[in-house]
Amino acid sequence: MALCIQVLGLVLGIVSWCLQSSCTSSQMWKVRSQAESVTTSSRQFEGLWMSCAASALGSIQCSRFKTVLGLPAHLQACRALMSLSLILGLASIVVSVLGLKCTKIGRTPEKLKEQMVLSGGVLFILSGVFTLTAVSWYAARVINDFYDPFHGGLKFELGTGLYLGWAASSLAILGGSLLCCTCRRSCSTPPDRQFSYYSNAGGGQSIYKAAPAAESSGSNAYV
């Protein structure tokens, strides 16, 4: 049962890492709102790394952000958080695979493998939290700019990249929680109670007899 839960948590973690990669490279974090637009023949959308414009004929032109220091602070923070989440997710996958019960690498003790699975689960959870923080922060800024009456620039709405990030963070946190739950019982058991007694397998059963009772003290008495 524990092995099935470990495999399920690992699969969810791998799927979440794939979604995180798609979210990070997506250019649809925010899409230009069509509510106040006169024409709908063109679309404009932006991501973490570039902004794009699509025409009605299907042609898409993208341009990378030419500066880093000139970008808004929340955009730079979201870049860093998504990069960290990808690194942590990849590390958690490797650690979790090495710590599975079905993985045999030399004579790795079970206690060490349980600790590796626990570490992989914690890394998955951290990766999901970083992704959740990045997409939620970015979405909050988009919503704030949309309803701000003093915002003079273009108004954007939430893009599909943000929904990918929310799905990825949910799967990462769920997968990490499953991995942590598999070793919760074994890690909570005190180490001094994890032992057993075995009979002497080589010499068979050993029988111990009590020493014969001492003779009556009256027989050894001296007259």
C-alpha cells in the first residue's frame, strides 16, 4: 500500500513539473481585454519573458523584454520564483525516485530511503508553494490594474498560463503530501523499539535447567 502511494505521489509530482515548465515558458500570462477595444481583429498577450501580438490572419509576432532592471518588481520576482520551483521540482523527482521502496541501489538501508522520500515530498511542496506564490502575485497585479480607474495603460485579463500554474501547484502540493504520508508512521516509531528477538538458528533450541537444590542443611550439620 505504501509503495502505491509513493508511486502515485511521484507521478503527480512529475505531471506538476511538466505543467510548471509549460507555465514558465507560456506567453499567455495575461491577455489584452476586449471589453474596451474597438476592434477584435488583433490580440495582444504577455508572459514572463516576452510580449506577443497576433493578427486575424494567424501571424504572431513576439518580442523579448529588452531590459531586466527596467521590468516591474513583481515580474522579476515571478521569474525567480518559477525558476526556483523548476529546480526544486527536478531535484525532488530525482530524490524521490532513489528513495522508492521498489528502487534497489546497492545496499541502501530502508531508513535512509524513507528519509529520501520524505525529503522529496518536502521539496515537491516547496516547489508548489513557489509556483502558487508567483501566479497568485501576478494575477493580483493584473486584477488590480484592470479595476484601477487611474491606470492609463492597456487593460489585461488573466491568461491560460496562470491557470496552468495553479494546476501545477495543486498537483505538486498533493504529490508531496502523499510522499510525506508514506513515511510518517515509520519515522514516528522510536528507533529503540524497532528490534526483535530470534532463536538460535544454528544450534536449535537451547534448554536451560535449574541447578539441583542443595541438600538439607541438617545432613551437613556438624555435631
